[in-house]
Amino acid sequence: MQVPCIRPRPRRPRPDGTGPPGGRIPRRRLAALACVTALTFTVSTSAGTGRLSPGTNTAGAGPIALSHTAEHGPCMIRGAREVQMSEGIPTSTGYTRSTGTVRALTLMVDFSDAPGQGDAQDRYHEFFPQTREWFRTSSYGRLDYRPETPIPGWLRMPKSFREYGIERGAPFDPGYRAMVQDLVAAADPKVDFRAYDLLNVLVSPNAGPSALDTVLSVTFAGNPEAPTADGLPVANASFVYSRQDDGSGSYDRTGYRVLPHENGHVFGLPDLYTAEGGGAVGHWDIMSEDWGANNDFLGWHKWKLGWLDAAQVHCAASSGTTEYTLTPLALAGGSKLVFVPLDGRTGYAVELRTRGGNDEAVCRPGVLIYKVDAEVDTGMGPVTVQDARRDSGGCTRAPNVHAELSDAPFTPGESFRDTARGITIEVAGVGAGTGAAGAGVEAGYRVRVTRE
Ligand SMILES: [Zn+2]
């Protein structure tokens, strides 16, 4: 199926210091509406291979490789009805494969009314090598993301930017279809599109409004109806506009993060921000907030993307009490995720989040608990973090990070209860209990799950 997903505009403090506490201005209603109104495409039943287009048969290509055993069955939640980009496991086919070597065709595109200024390679280097490194770190080395620029300079489009009629929330037809057709025609003499798994279009930053006014960046994923290139549809493509400067002064370090977010969609992940902004997931996943301090994916997404082994994911489906030792999500190896299924479509995910790897803004390490619903659409809140400290204001000092949920993790001695469902998730202590690694966070947290 085809999902255009609009990322929200960054929030920035108002220079005059007015506005909500902390200068954070959630302004995402437009984003969510744009996402919803654009979802008018037919559902595709074609089985994609994960290449740019369904149908190719390159070695190593294929659906997202989920690692699981029969014991994970009750945790492989699915929506009863078809949703655009479900959190269900496994991910639908048609998206880009998220393990192994993935080749990202990256084109820098400009227009007569928005000519590329300076070297197109400078535009490229706003996103690379950081995006490649971000995926390497998040995937524990399982995703070897290779950006390639067979056309190193600006690729001039035949029409002006204005003529394509691209606005925030613009659907694929007609503007993007025309743009893809034109860029394929322009690049085709030098590019074999069949060699790539996804397409990144880095538009000249002066095309369209500033990211501080509106964010145009968008991804069309799993779209078999897209124009063809070298005989195959350009099914998974991310378009990045303007400079995603959130005004916090961290652009040089963090401005690239719009691209891992957009590419998250080509791998089949939904938007986790909602009309209310980052209130559902905060800064705990790049599909929720992709600006400001670096942040990782949720463990649920890592399992979904094929970055966790079956042995690293525990399905807490049976009644009684079971204890698990979770190691920090940012570190390779060990148990990463416990999932407590509620029914065939929902459940609680449990993971240990600490400062490390891509998680640079964690101010209160601990056990993050969140509800996953496979039947909720992208941008409508498919994931909800359970806040261990409601209305605390949070612990982060990082600019443009949703503050309230920054201290959401549960710490030793604390418990989460769903009394209606008879479920208790208790953080029993720090350390694996083996005595070898001491009491450091690296040794893990012991988590006890009780199902009545
Ligand atoms: Zn998005």
C-alpha cells in the first residue's frame, strides 16, 4: 500500500519567550491532518520484494526478515482491519528490506526557480555519512545502508518547482507523479534504477518554504502504482526539503535526522506523533521526534525491522509470574524486549533505555513500557508510552525534546499495573543476578511480569 507520510515541523522557542512552558510549541495538527487526508490510495495486494520496486529478484532482497519462533505467536499482533502502516508483526510486504546491504539511490534535485546553490555534494553531506551511521548503530550492524550518488551534481528538473504544485500534504497525484516521472527521465541515461532498494530525493533547500514555516518532507512507501524506472515502479521514495533547522543551534549535529525518519517509512514504520504532537511517545523513537537531540527506535521497531534475534524477544503470554533480565537497548547483545500481549492486536512492550548509542538525551534510565496497537493508523497514536511520573514536567534539558515523557521509564521498585487486564510489570532490580557484572546498568534490569 502507498503511504505518504508527512513529518511535522520542528518546534522552536519563540524569540520573545512567550508561549508554552519551555518554549515548546506543539504544532502538528496540520501534519496529522495532512497525513490522513492524503491516504486515499488503493490497498495493494502485490507481494513486494523490498527493492525499489516489487518484481526484481536480486540476491538478498526480500520481505523484512523477522526473527521469531512458535513461542512468539501470541505476540505477533495484527490488526483485524487493514490499516495504512500497521505496527503489526510481521510488516506487510512491498516496503524496502531493512537488513543486509541496502543501496539508497540519492539524487540532489533542483529547479529553475530554486537553483541549487553551491556544490550538490554539500547538500548530500547534510545527511551523510550520519544517516548511514545512525542505521548501523540502531541496527547493531544488521543494516548496511549504502547511499550512492551516481549523479554527483544537481539534477535539474524540466519544470519549475512552482509548476509541480507541491504543498504540504500534497498527495502523490498529480505533483509527485510528475516529479518522479521527470526525475526518472532525467537520471535514466546515467542510472540503472534496478540496482537500488530505495530512492532519496534531496531537493535544493531553497525550494518551497523554510522548515520553520512548514515541513514538506514526505515519503511514499510501498507504492506499486508509482511511475516505472527501468521497467519497475519507484515504490519507495523519500523527499527531503529545506534545511530541517529546529532553531536550537544543534543543526550541524542533528539536522540529518529527518532522513532516518523518512526512511523509517520506506521500511514500513508509521508516524508516532499525533495531532497532539509528541505526547504519545515523546523522544523515545525517531518516528515520533526527529529533531533536536539524537534518539533511537523503540525495541518494538527493532524487532519489526529484523534487528533483534528471536532469543532477544520474549513473549509473556502465559499466566503466572515470569522474570526477565533486559539489557540496554542501545547496546548489542542480550535480551532487549518483553512483549505482553493483551489480545490479537494489542499488547505492552517493555525495554531498558539508557543513555548510549543513538539515545543521547536519556535523562532517567529505566524500563520503558508502551502499548502497541496494530489497528491504529499512522499518525493516530499506534504507540502510547506509559508515564511512570505523570505531570512531572520531565527531566530533560535538551531543547525541542518532548519533556513530559522524558522521565517516563520505571526504575527499580516501581511497577506498572493494568488492573482491568490483571497485568503487573515490576522493575525488580538492577543487575542480572549472576554477580559477575556488578550492579551497573550494563548488567541489565530485572523485570517481573505477572499475569493473573
Ligand atoms: Zn513521518
